[in-house]
Amino acid sequence: MNARNDHTAPRGLRGWWLTPPRSGMQRWIAPWEYRHLRAWAAIRTVSGLVFTGLGSYVISATWPSGWAIFGAYLLVVGLANLPFAYWELNIASSLSPQS
């Protein structure tokens, strides 16, 4: 446990950021989010669907006015969350099960 090459606890901010071990684009995901990928993917999916529905409603209800720009913003945010949630689910499914 306290051996010289034992790396059970991360040291400093860099050690905290690098745990758990990730590679490539997976390092873009924050560590606290990476530890619970399925939960965060579910949150992103639900929020993406809510924002997409709300944005399309605001656009259709307020088309000629300036509020349609706000609806378009909501629509873009919602549609951006969906592929990111799909990507997180793919990462979560490819991880090896921990014992």
C-alpha cells in the first residue's frame, strides 16, 4: 500500500485530472463526469430533448419576432447535447467492467 511505486492516490491537480486513465479525445471529458458517464449521458439526452422541444416551440410560436433567435439558440444547444450524449454512451459501453 505504501510501496515506493504505489500510485493509489493522485498527487496534486495533475494527478487528480489524469485519473481515471483515459486516452485521446476522452481527456476532453472532466474527471468527475468521466467517473459517471452513463448518468451524465442520460442527463445530456434528457436536457437535449427538452431544449430541442422548447426551442422548436419558441420558434414556431414567435416566428416573426425577435424571440425566434432565442428559440434558435435553444434548438442549437439541444441538438448539440444529443451527439455528445451518444459519444459518452459509446465510451461507457467500450470500457471494461471493473471488479
